[in-house]
Amino acid sequence: MVDAVVSFAVERLGDALIRETLFSLCVRRKVDGLRDELVRMRCFLKEADTLERHEDERVRHWIAEIRNIAYDAEDVLDTFIVNTRQNERSHNFIIRKALKIKNLQHMYKVGKEIHAIHTRLKVISGSRVTYGIKNIGDKETKENQRMRHPLRNHYPHVEDDDIIGLEEHTKTLVTELMKDETRLCVISIVGVGGLGKTTLAKKIYRHHTIKNHFDCCAWSSISQQFNARDVLIEIMKKATTPTDDELKMIKEMNEGDLVETIYNYFEGKRYMVVLDDVWSSDDWNTLSPAFPSGKIGSKVVLTTRNRDVASQADPWSLHFEPQLLTEENSWELLRAKAFPRRNTDDKCYSSGLEKLGREMARKCAGLPLAICVLGGLLATKKSGIKEWEFVHKDVTAHLNKGKNRGVSGILALSYNDLPFHLKPCFLYLGLFPQDYAIPLKKLIQLWVAEGFIQHTQENLLVTMEDIGKHQYLAELVQRCMVQAGKDFSLGEGRFKTCRVHDLLRDLCLSKAKETNFLDTYDQQHRCGDITSHSLCTVTHKRLRKYAIHLDEDTASKRYNDFYFLNSDCALRTLVVNNPKDLPLASLNYQNITLLRVLDLEDVTEFETNIIEKVSKLVHLRYLALGGQPDTPISSSIGNLRNLETLKLIYFEGCLPKTLTRLVKLRHLQIFRGEVDDKFQVEKLINLQTLGWIHAGKWIRKGGLGKLFNLRQLSVEYTSRLQTDVILKEVAGKDQYHNPIRSLALHSTDVFPNFIFDSLSCCHDLHNLRLIGGLDGLNLHRYPPNISKIYLSQSRLEQDPMESLQYLPNLRFLWLDKAYQGEEMACSTTGFRQLQHLVLISLEQLQNWRVDQGGMVRLKQLYISNCVKLSMLPEGLRFITTLQEMKISSMPSEFKDRVVRENGEDWYKVLHVPSIQVL
């Protein structure tokens, strides 16, 4: 974690703006010297991080000192930039001369402070040998290896007295293990720590059917500190049950001999091996040569936290992800653990503990390990209402109590295993509220603004946002540290939100608070009286990021005044989550001048001069403001030269032309915002997103065609002429370097029927949204990779399916008031890739036909307000891939046809697992 802090400080020390402002050569040299020393220190941070996990207080102190030095250097330079920028604003010659002298004083002060910081760093650097901190090239000692994993002591013969909610999981896996396949199958059980993977694996390992089916079985725990020879010896011991002499011989074998011996022993046998807690694909690749195909039906079972391990071990076999326990099963498990060997029913119902118990079980969010730890805690208490109420008040603190114990210790294993660059990304998730669906685009933009994502020069067409999504976030999902959100409209393999399990969020906050990385205020993590100045965590000079989650309680106590932000505050990030539109009075902007991220997107009540005040925060990289209709957009917005993401929602008036000064802007979203006619959009050369901006005369100047990084464009209230210009500008770029991926247009006129033809050269265009009348669909040419189409208010008279069904990559189709005809049909070869179909307000549609063989990959179907539609198409019964169907706002006659068993159309959809009729 400290590596990320130091890396950002190194970046700031080498920033071009700072070097330009530091006009003294002497001070520049001091800054360069400090930067070079910090770069050298990074070589030792990985080893220090390893030692810190072992609770070495000296090393913890050493790391804290390095972190504080990085923070101090950052603060000194950022404060200097703020002061000099403020002194540049006067137009009076005499005043400017006086301010120049003042800047020289600031420069002298910076030089002294940097020199003092460098001196401190040299002293700390010299002490690293005393603490046993070596270069990252040095190997870890055996003692450290032994200390790394005291928790992984699972054995298959140890019985779990209370296994609840695993019956169906066990049945599924046993069935899979019993299949007689000619190749060796590797079945993986995948999930976050504490989900019950090992318990489930033990259950099937001991299952009587499995024992009778296989000639021999073996179990070995792998863990993060992998030792191939120890694992192979364990497999030999379990599989062969050797005598003492044979065991002595086995222990004398080298790794190669062990692999060969195991291979020969398993050859010709139907065997099963369980490898518990595999952390990396390299571990599997080392062991796999020991496992022959054997007799038909041989199996290897892996448990892992990393989906990538499962995919690389065997992409064709089952990757089973156990579901979290239901609320009822959670309560049953908690009760069994809290009342061992007692009459649980009498205790719970007679003492009235059930309500408290269910609430605490619910807090564990279905995670078996969390429930077991909590149950073990309750088992130590008297079975009285007062004792349970005490535990109920702060369950989270009890779950995390103790070092390397219980849930926190288990989950910390996953955190400790994260690469350096992912640790700040993971901890950052703690800023968001509990059980919050985090928008991916927003998260990635915040990571970029915070400096967490490092761009490589290998491929200049790959952006930091690409790296953040397809590498950083993807790895966190693979490691089961983040849960991918589910959304009806997303399509295969895509998701727009993610979530963090409650206990993992607690881990985020715990680790982040230790390092002053971030803190939050919410109902679960209060730090004091919200009306007082006792919010020590917020006023602490070194706290960098803070999130406030407002609710009725905090608003009623006037928490919204933000007076806790005192003059020593060094916050770089302030996020306010305000789901219920509560008022936010004011911010003390003078005390947060070092902010890089200000997220007030959920705040709807501001003072009218909010932009004027925010424009003084010259370090801002990310700014999101909710706004209200009478809030103007001041021209002073142009002062925020470092801004990379700007979101302004429901602001009044035109977007000023001064915005074009913000040449670092990557994402600009102005909801309901008009634009000055003189706005020169082409000056925003780094722009990737231009969202829901009003059409106007600025479009005719041809600036859009000069935005060579533009990937997402949304324009509303376009005329026919403006639409033609946009199409020409977007499609006029080099087809091999045209980055546009998403285009959304809302027209006050009618779209031309050649719109698909115009966009045919946009090879990266995947998403097209058209709101407004459409002359027709001419699909002689089209964007070759278009996968998602949204048509609304199109009022087509010709069946849209007739043309759209032959788009080879179309996976998502949304038709909302898009068709005025009475009949619609999908042919046998139509929609070969379509997975999601939404039909809304096709008010004249009476007959819909789907021929057998059409829509062969359809997964989800949604029908709403198609009031004249007589019945479901016959062809649905042949679509075996259909998993979910929703029907809403339809006539009762239509709904009756889909009633289970008795409905006339029931036979067409009886194979669909999930049907909702609303």
C-alpha cells in the first residue's frame, strides 16, 4: 500500500507544472534529489510490506515514516502551487510586483521544507538494515514462510458438525464427479474466502458414493505459500497409505521422482484428488504433470479464490461457485453454532433471542465463515437478551476482533496477496456505501484521477480506462474480491456495476484507516458526535480521503455544514453520497484547497455561486456536481486546468467557452446543459466521453471530427442538419483508428434511413442509441461490430426485425415505441447472436412470429405495454437458452395465457427457469 503512496509522490515531484513553477534552480535540484531518493526507497518496500504482515512493530513504524514523508512532500508542493496560483490573479502591476516578492518567499520556504524532508528520508533509509529490510531480490526466510499462513490447517477427515445449505451444492458436484469422461476433468469450486469452498470439498470427499466410485482418493491443502514437494508427498501419503519405511523413502524423493511415482501409481486407476486453496495457475501447472488421464472418470477438484486459476486448469469442466446462504439457512447455522448441544428451539423462542439472532445473521450476508465466527462468539455469552443486544450493537467489531483470527484474518489473506498496484484500488472501494452498486465507469474515472492506474507505452491506443477495466478491475473480480453486478440490459460478459461484500468492505476500511488512506462517515462506522469538532479522523492532518453517507439522522443533526474541515486538513478526496436528496448547506472551500476529487453528484441543493467557489480548487482532477435548475455555470470553471472528469447535472445556462482551457479533460458530461455557440470542442484534445450535451451552432464548426480520442458521444435535441454533420464528423475519421464505441442521438427531427450506412466505417462502434423518428432501416452496410441497438420513438412502419435480424454481432435489442405495424417476425436464421430482447409500447403489434431456429441464443426477454399482442410466439418453446422472461403492463388476457400449467401459452415457456408476470 505504501508503494502506491510513494509512487504518486514521485509522480508529483516530477510533474511538469511543478518544475515550471519552481523557477529557482536550487530548489529544483532539492526536489529532484528527494524524488531520486524516494525512487530508490521503492526497491525495499515490497520486502517491508511482507515483514509488516508479520506484526513487526518496528517495520510498521518504518513504513509509516516513509508514508508520512511522501505525504509531506506532496503537501508542500501542492500548497505552494495553490499559493502561487492565487497570487497570479491580480491585474494591477504594483500588486503583481509585490506578489512576486511573496512568491519568492514561498519558494524559499519550499526549499527549506524539501531539504528537511530529504534529511529525514536519509535517516530512515539508513535504518532499514536494522529492521532487516532487504532489497526485493533477496529471498524470504524460512521463518517468514512459516509465519505467512498459520490459518490453513484443513483436513478432510475433520467433521463439520453443522453443515447447512450445502445439500444441493453437494448433489450437483457428486453428479458431476460421477460422470465417466475419457479425459481427466478438473472441477473447480470458486469463491471468496469464507464462502465454504473447503467445507463443500470435504463433504464430497467424504461422500459414500464418491468413496465407492473411485479406486483411490487424495487430499492436499496448497495455500498461498506453495511448496510443490510438500504437496506431492501429501498426495502420496493419502493415496497409498504407506508404511513407515515407504514413507521414509517418499520423503527422500526429489520433486521429479515424486511426480513420476504419483503418475505411475494413478495410471490405470480411477482416482480423485482434491487440491484445496490453489492461489495461482503456476501452482497448478507445477502439479498437473503428476496426474494422468487414468481410467475413465478420473477427476481433480480444485478450490480457489481466483477464477483465472479455474479457467486455466480446465476451461471445459464445471466451475462451481457456491451461493451465499439464504437468510433462513444463515439463521439455522448461527443458531447451531450459538447453542451447541442444547435444545435450540426452547432457548430461542422462550428468551426472545430469535429476532436479534436473525438480524445478526443477516449482517453476515450469507457468508458461512462469518456466521460460524459470530456463532462461536455468541456461544461464549450467556443466553440472555442483554448479552445478545450488546453483541448486536457492534457485530462488525467482534468479527474483526483479534489479529489473524476469524473472518478478518481469512479475508486478509486475499488482500495481502494483491499486487502492489491493486491494493489502493481495492481499499478505495471502502469509500462507497455498504451494499452499494458501484458504477464501473465512475469507479475507473476515480481511479484514474487518484493516480492509481499507470499507463504503459506498449500500446498508445490502450487508455488508462482500458487498463483499469480490463486489467485492474478484472483481476479483482477474478480474485473474488469484487462481485460483478448483474443487470438485465447488459449482454453476455458485460456488467456496469460492481459490489463489495460487507466483510470485505470492513477489511477495506480497517486497512485504510491504519494508513490514513481513507475514512468514512456512515451509520456503521461513526467516529463521534457529528455536531462536534471531535471528528478526529477527519481533522487529522494526514487523512487523505473521506466519504460521507448522508441520511435523515445525519441531516437532522446539521452534519451538512462541514465545519469539521479545519485549516490543517490535507484531504485529497471528498465524496458525499446522498441517496435521499437531503440538503447540503455549504463547504468550507478555503480548507480543502488540496482536493483532487470532489464528488457531490448526489447533492441537489447548493449555493448559486458553487462553481465560483469550486474554481479555486486548482488541483481538482475529478469534479461531479448535482446542481439544481437555478445554478449557473460560471466562466471561472476554466481555472481548473488539471480537471480530467467533469460532470454537471441540471445546471442552468450555457456551457462557457472558457471550458476549452481544460485540455486535460477526458470525460465531460453535461446533463441538460446548453453550449455557447462559440464553444470550440476541438481544443479538448484528450476528450474520450462527451455526454448528453445540447446540440447547437457549435456542431457546424466541425470540431467533433478533430477529437481523435472520442469514444462515447451523446447529443440531444439535434436537427436533421445537425445530425448529418455529426454523422459526417464521427464517420469521417480513419476507419482503422476510429475510436468511437458508443453513439447516442436524441433528435427533434427524423433520422435519415441511411444512418447505419453512414456509420459502416466505424469498426469499433458497439452501442447505438437513437431517440426520435426514423425514416426506415437501410442495412445494406452497417457498423460491422454493432452489438447493442436501442430504438425509441422511431415510429417505423416496416417490421424492424426484418432488417435487424441479419446483423451478425447483435446481442442486445431494445425497441420502445419503435414500430407502428401489426405483425413482426423472426426467420429461422434470424438473430443468431441475440441474447437480450426488450419490447416496450409496440402498441399496434398483434402477431409476433418466431420461426424454429431463430434467436437460438436468446437468454432474456422483456415484454411491456404491447397491449394488442395476442399471444407469445410458438417458436419460444424451441429456444432452450432462454433463462428469464419478464412480462409487465400487459392485458389480463395475455397474462392468463402464461399462468403456470393452466395457461394456453404455458407449454411454450415451461422450460424457462425464471418467469415474472407483473
